[in-house]
Amino acid sequence: MRFIRPSFTARRGGTARRRTSPVLGAVVLVSALALTATACDSGDTNADGQAGASATAGGDGKITIPDDIKDRLKEHGIDLDKWKNGAWKDWDKDDWLREAQDYINPIIEGLWDPDRMREAEDPERGVDDSDLSGDQGVTDPTPQAVDAKAVPTTYHANAPEAGKVFFDSPEGTMVCSATVVQDPAHPGKSNLVWTAGHCVHAGKEGGWYRNIAFVPSYNDSGMSSKEMETATKEQVAPYGVWWGDWVRTSDQWIAQGGQTGGDGASYDFAVIHVTPEAGGSGKSLEEMVGSALPVDFAAPAVPKVDSITATGYPAAEPFDGQKLYQCQDKPGRLSINAEDPTMYRIGCTMTGGSSGGGWVAAGSDGKPALVSNTSIGPASSGWLAGPRLGDVAKGVYDSVSDKFAGR
């Protein structure tokens, strides 16, 4: 199996690779592991990452960083001016913020320009098939590969909630896929984005990724890679660049997540609260794109799910990360660890870069809802697996919504 990591390409020749591709650089973030781990009901099951207050543009157009962010940066020996001038590129283990409460993400206006977004790569991250040999849970036969279908343009008209998450990691600029989801604290005005835990935090061997940002309807008109070389920022990001000012993933991912294998896969999910890079129009993300999906934490069991549709921007060969694709299939079950919840698995040829992309099915009320996200897949790119959302995922989601309730 492979991890679908942010802008990481999967390894060839018998190893599994991830489906995410690195692209945006946010100041502190979750690592990019493609598998999610299931939650348990005891103890702390979630982990926060926050920016305190986001940086805002003043009347002179200059970015103002709130005092609480400055103070927290100073606590870690970080000089804000040096940080914005490139000090964020220092990934010294001793200075790589790891704990949930350490998350900070000052906006560096203009960092995510068209060239930087387009050139995000897909680093190799894989896992041997032998990692499944000890599974004791329920695993159905490997599904038949389902060819990914290009989403018709404009993407906003056909998948308005979809977009890309960009971030910086020690391995470079990376990218994942993500989905705009509803916020119970702000009906019709959500600023919440759902993605994979490995797209924000490095897991047990690292800390939060940096310069995390979300671009809804990336390359909305479906331009070719050649056309993208001369595209304007408005063409690449027609609904703006939205920086993460608070991130939460599961404690399980932070403690167990890894670059290979299935560690933490059942808990591989994250929620990002975003704010517009340059002040914006005063509209929320949901108002800007015109839609947000509900999240179903009690979706039907696999045998009762007729169909799941996975959406994302695959970046590893034969794809280039610039266009949006979907796969639709009846899910099966995949058990990575008998002690963790069994994951959903579908046939799909999407590759790295699609990690974190939303999985949509008829929810418990029969209406379309997000029920999972892309996490892992095999080196042969024939299938994808995603975590089953339950109490732990709901705790992550509710904590971010509650944090901004009343604001």
C-alpha cells in the first residue's frame, strides 16, 4: 500500500505510494500521512493547531501580525521579520513545532504565487504490501481499478467544494486536495476545510507543516500545464488564497502517523479554519464558493453503501496535479490494524496529490455528504482507501467549529 501524501509521489517497484502532493507553505501544519487511524472514546482524541489570530492587512496594505502570534513565536525563539524573510525554511528538529498547541501560521502575503503553486512536487512516500500481513480485521478482495474521470470545466460549476491545500515541508513545497465543509456554528458562512491529517502534520517523526493555504476551484477552467505557465493568479485561484489560521488533527495521527506503512491511517483526517490572504470581500469561504458539504459521522456500514465518489487533484504520473478528477465505485473494506476501525476502499487510478480529497456518498439522511477522505493506495494506483469517520473525527470537527463560534 502507499500513502497518499501531500505532493509526494509513490514509490515504484513494489512499494506503495501516497496520493497527496505538496504545494502550499503554511507556518505550522500537520504531517502528510495518507492513512487515517480510527478513534477511541477515551482520553484526548484530538489535537489543535492554531494561529491565535490571523494576520490582517492594515490601511497601508501592510500585513499586521497580532501580538499573541508574535509572543508565541518569540517563545520558540522565532523572529517574525526573519521568519517572513525565509527563516521558516529552517526545519531543525529542535525548532520544528510539534505539539498541538504550538500551531501558528502567520500570513506571508504573495508567497503562494502561480509559479510556486504549479511547481509543487509529489515526494516519494511508500509502504510495503507486507505491512498488511498481520491484519486481523475485515478486508474484502482487492477492487477492480476504476479509471479516474476528468471533472468537466468549469470545476466550480461541477464540484464547487473541491480545492487544493498547499504547504511547505522539509522536503519542499507540497500539495494535497481538500473540501469545503459546513460549519454548524456559522450556517451558510463556513470557513472550514476538510483534508487528511498527513497534509498538515508530519506525525510521530515531525511536526506541523508551514504556510498552509487552501485554493478553492484551483485552475477552474482546466488549463493545460503549458497554459498554466503564463496564467495569472486570478486564473489559477479565481476565489482567492485562504490561509489556515487554525488546524486540528487527531492525537492518534500526531502520535502514530508515519511516512510509510499504515500507522495512524484510520485517524488520518484534519480540519482547517481559513481566512482570506488579503482581507477579502468580507464574505466567508462558503459564501465565496457558493457551497459547502455536510459531514456524516454515522455513515452506513460498507455493505449498505451503494456508491462513493472521490474527488482530487492527482499529481503523480500519469497526472500533473493541474486538473481535477473523480472516481466512483461501490466501496469495500480494508483493515490495516485489527484494533483500529476498518477503512473504506474503492477502485481508483488517482495518484499522489489526491490525498485529503473528499469522499462523498448518501449520508444517513439520504443526502450527499462527506464520509471520508483519500488517505492511502497501492503503488500500482489501482485503488484508494480512506478512514471511516466516527467520534474522533467528530471531536476534531467540533473543536474547530466551537473555537470560532460567536466570531
